[in-house]
Amino acid sequence: MSGTPITVIVTVNPLPDVVASPNAETICSGGTTNIALSTSNGVAGATYSWTVVQSNVSGATAGFGASINQTLTATTSSSGTATYTITPASNGCNGTPIVVVVTVNPTPDVVALPASQTICSGANTNIALSTTNGVAGATYSWTVVQSGVSGATSDTGTTINQTLTATGSVAGTATYTITPTAGGCPGTPITVIVTVNPLPDVVASPNAEAICSGGTTNIALSTSNGVAGATYSWTVVQSNVSGATAGFGASINQTLTATTSSSGTATYTITPASNGCNGTPIVVVVTVNPTPNVVALPASQTICSGANTNIALSTTNGVAGATYSWTVVQSGVSGATSDTGTTINQTLTATGSVAGTATYTITPTAGGCPGTPITVIVTVNPLPDVVASPNAETICSGGTTNIALSTTNGVAGATYSWTVVQSNVSGATAGFGTSINQTLTATTSSSGTATYTITPASNGCNGTPIVVVVTVNPTPDVVALPASQTICSGSNTNIALSTTNGVAGATYSWTVVQSGVSGATSDTGTTINQTLTATGSVAGTATYTITPTAGGCPGTPITVIVTVNPLPDVVASPNAETICSGGTTNIALSTTNGVAGATYSWTVVQSNVSGATAGFGTSINQTLTATTSSSGTATYTITPASNGCTGTPIVVVVTVTPTPDVVALPASQTICSGSNTNIALSTTNGVAGATYSWTVVQSGVSGATSDTGTTINQTLTATGSVAGTATYTITPTAGGCPVPRLP
């Protein structure tokens, strides 16, 4: 028999999970972990505990909670780890543990060598950076604060090598803050201070010096950039100089002597210094000049007024580079001036009509050192002048010059001589005297010249020459082309005028006498181009007398006769005509203005006409035929001519009227006595306006009559016992032009 049942309830609790955020972490030595723990599967009331294993790390401990926040330190120069094993739990049930590894990177240190530095302005820093605590892969970066310094910049590297410049006259500093970093972890920064001493400058007053041999230098040395405590030292190189020595101090005062006849130099190189820093050296060159002498050649001189002195100056004692200066006192002379040079070359002028003097005092100098002066006296004789009257002359070939010569400036004893240059002239010769009277001839076709250069002289001194140019003009000829001319009334002359003997610049003028001519006038030019008209019915003449001229000299005139033939006219009788096709023109031609010997020629233009031709004669008699069914024209242009001169053409128009044809329908007819004829008449060749007329011959017939019309409709009667005939002759007519037609 069974007992009473019981019920057992088993409760099964779920297991929570755990999620770490982050699920791994890297921090620097001395940093704090930050790992948040949570459950993602929804189990309520979960808690978290962990254990930890450290490798080269200290500071990690087992614990519990919702986050792991622990300060960890690397215990060696390499990276270490803290490995956390985290277990979730809920209602006494542990979930699956997870592992989170925290990597701890060590921090490097930095050492600077040297730890501080003092340099001169413009020099480079040289600070080596390194790590001594064994942390590998360290890099170095720095920032810098400058005070009174320029050139320092923030950067990275293992050496700080920068060119620093002091910006003032006292020492400045560049303070570098250097931070080491390895594995993204910065070490403790250090500070390095670089002191930058400024450089003094040196100014020499003067900055170059020239002294005479035996003189003393006087060069003051100072600093202009404000650097305190500057001192100055110098070295020296001598060239052809003695007495210069190296030394130090605030001035250079040394007695120097040139050792040769050439300039020497003492070249001082001066270096400033302050706080152990040398500034930029400067160079001062002292030139030591020897003393030259002077010699004048010639020692005195006599010249003509307006001439140049020519006094060569030189040094004989071997001193090179000598220059010479002079002063001058003038008496009765102008043009002398104080100056410098190696030659006294001055244009001197006597200011009166008697001789004057210029007294030169000449001082030699070399390198600024003057020698002993000398004196040179120059005597200046006055020059006579010359005046020509006239001062230029133009004559025709074969004429004589007439030039008077005289002096106006009061110089006594003047004489005159001349030379002459001929160009295309003969007859001029050099000579002397108080007038020039010579017969000159042009030797070519161009104007020539005789150029006289006239020189006055007194006491062996020639005055200023003057030039008198005598122009000798040649005589031109004239040639007319054609030499005579025959033209028609109303035409232009065309007579070209030219010179054949080569005389340039010829012009032509003409006068004219007219006989039976009008239109000719006196004029000038190179062509006679005038419209001439015959005033009668016979030829007239224009007689031109042409004179050539060149340079004011007229040549021999020539005569050209122009004959002017009159022009005939033409009259046509009749002056227009109308004929029937196949008819003949009858146009008589004649002249009414009295010009003898006229002939007539014509040209013709046909329109719907044939048979008209160009020709000549005293009448136009031509058989013309209309070529269409309309009227046509023959237009004759008739030109009269006499002695080669053509008169004014006239036009005669001949109208040619076409002739119509006629066709009878029927062309013949047979009828009974007492019946009517019925013959229709028409034109087939297209001539418009045709009319028809007929005549009739009866044989054995009565009733037929002559008549007009477009139909023959007549009642005919046979008059006998046999057939009779009526023979009609029908004529078509259009425009007054009939054409007979037989039946």
C-alpha cells in the first residue's frame, strides 16, 4: 500500500555573464586603469570580483566592484602587464570568468650634454640629448622661450643645433624645455639655458687715410652697437712703407715712411672683442705718398691768339701717380684758367691788338703731397681778321668774281692769301692780295662752285680764315618732243620739254603767237599741254617760243609750231528713213561747215535686219531685209573726217518693215453658175496687221470684181455653154509694204 506523496521543488538560478569596457588597456607607468564591468545577459543582481597576476608591474590588487581603477607602475625599463581575471556572480552562482590585460609602458628620462651653454652671437648651439634609465625608443621634443635672442625654434631630435643671434647689446638667453617620450608616454621635462653674448663692432674714423711720407696716422677706434667692454687689436701688412706695427688700443697713431718713389700702403686689420667674443674685423688702408717734382716742356712759349698752349708736365724723380695743378695770371690775354692735368692745353686769345702774356704757376702733387712749384710764361700774339665784300657770290658761267678783302680789328700789317677748291668750275686759282677778281667757267652741266678760303696774317700769326663760295651756274638747253605738232581742233598739245646737256634744275617758260587758233597761252612747266581750237575752216597755227633757265641763267630759246586742223561736220539727207524689207536705203552725206576734203565712214548696228554693213562714201545705199515678222532697224553712226581729224558723229536710223504672205483656202475652186465663191484669205508668216486686195480676170464668166477683204465671196455666172474661169490675183499688205501673190 502506497504512502502519501510529497512535492519537491528545485529552483535553478541562472548564471550572469560579465563584459569589460575596454576589454584591454595600455597605460603609462603611474597611470590609472579605467575598466567598467557590466552584465549583458539580463541576470539581475550580478556582482564582479577579480584576481590579478603582475609581470614587471606593481600596484595591481585583487578586488571586487563595478569597475577596476588602480594606479600601476612599470618596475623595469620595459613594458609590463597586469592580467585581471574577472568573475561575475548572482544568487551564489558564478558565471564564466573573462580576462582583461592591462599593458603598462615605462617613461623615459632625458639628459642634456651640456646642461647649459654660453655661445657668441651668430654661433650654433650643440646640445646632445639622451636617455639614461634604459627605456628604449625614446624621442625628444622641445619648446623654447627667447629673451634678447633670435633663431631658437621648437623642434624634435637628438641634438639641439641652432644658430642664435643676440638681438641687443647685452647677453640674451634661449631657455629650452625638453620632454622625452617613449611608447607614447612622456617623461619628466628638463630645462637647458643657452646664454648668447653679443658681438661688438668696430668703427674706424677715418675708414681710410692717405698721408705723406713721414706723416702720422690718426685713426680713432670705437664701437657703435652698444656692446660694453669692447677692446680693439690690429695686425698690419706693409707694402713700400716702414713704421707700421701690430698693436691694440682705442686709436692707431704711427709715423709711416714711403720706402720707394711709388706710393706704399699699410693695411691694418682691426678686430673688436668683448666677453671672449670677437666681432667682425674691418680693414683700414693707409696710403703713404712720396713727394714728386715737376718739369715743364717747353719752359716758356709764344703762340698766336686763338691757338692752344702745349706745355707737357712730367716728374723726373721717379714718384709715380703725380698730378699737376696750376694757377695763372693773365695780362692782355683771355682763356687761361686754373686747372689740373699733365698738359697745359688751353686756347688763349689776345684781348687787344698787341701781344699779351699768361703766367702759369705749376704745383706737382702725388698722393695728396705737393712738390715745389715752377713758373711758365706764355706770350700771345693777336690775330688779324678778314672781311670779304660780298661774302658769297653767284655768277653765270664766263662771269668774273669781284670780292674786296679788308681787316676791321686794328691789327697792323695784315696781308691776305687764299686757296680755292673748284667743283665743276675752271679758272679759279690760289693767290694773295686785297681783292679776288677771276673769270670762272662751269665745266659740267651742273652748277659748280669755287670755294675760296681766305686767311689773314700778321707777325707770323694767321687769323681765322673765312670762306667765300662763288656759285657758277651753267646755261641749260631745251629740247621739245615733238619739235613740231599737228593736232585736231579741240585736242591737247603734248610737247615734253627737257634739257639734254645735263644742266640740273632747268625750268621752262614760253610765249605764244596764235594764227587762226584759240586756247594757247604763255606759261611755265615741263610740258605744254593746252587745248587748241581752230577758229576757221582752214588749219591755224600756235607758235611757241620756249626759254630754258637754271640757277638764274637763261639758255637759248627754241620755237615749236603747232598746226591745228579744223573738224568737218556731216549732214544726212534724209536724217531717218523707213523702207520695206528688200528695199534699198538712199541716204546722201555732205558737209556744211566749209572744211575741205571731208570723207565719211559709218558703222552700223542691226536689230531684226540683215544686209547693213559698215562702209564709207558720200551716200549709204544698201538693200535691207527684215529677219522677223516685226519691224527691225539698222542704226548707222556716221563720222566725218578731214586731214586725219574726225568730226562729231551723227546717227541715222533706218526702219525696215517686214512684208506679209497670203494663203487662200481653198487655193482653187469650182462652182456652178450662179453660185458664190467662198475663198478665205490669211497670213502665215506672223506679220501683224495684214490686209488683202485682189484684182480679177474673167473668161466666160461674169460677176467677179476687184476688191479688198479677208474673204472672196462673189456670185459668178457662166456666160457660155462651156465652163468659164475667174482668175483672182491677191496681194497682202502690212505697214504699207505689199507682196503680190498669184493664184
